[in-house]
Amino acid sequence: MKKGLHPEYNLITVRLADGTEFQIRSTLKGPVYVSDVDATNHPFYTGVRQFVDRAGRVEKFMRRYGKVTSQGHQKPEAEEEGK
């Protein structure tokens, strides 16, 4: 093996979201890796689905960009005032 080609492979502590800790060898820098998502809280493993408020997103879009014409372009404000 060539010298200086491969990264250092050290022992680190992995801390999961539920507080469980274990040690593993890794090339990560630092003594502790903290995981926010794991099998105890990820929807794939828990079966709990989170629904997004899609209506709120549409309303936010309409407030930000205003009315849109049938061609998909935004009407100029001067044209809207004349009608």
C-alpha cells in the first residue's frame, strides 16, 4: 500500500437520536458522530407518515407571485389596474 494515499481509520462514537451510543471505526473527523435520523424515528421504519400542508404552499405562492394568466405569465400591474 502507498503511504499517504488512504485516510486515517479511527475509532469514533456514534450517538443515535434516541441516546444510544456505540463505537465504530470510520474515516470521519472528530471523536463523536451525532445522528438526527435513525431506525427509531425515520418514517420508513416507524410506519408513521407526515402530511405536508399543500394548501398553505399554494396560498404562499399566490401571495408571492400574484395572479397568473392562462399562458402562464404574470400580468403587469398597470394592465390589471386599467380593467
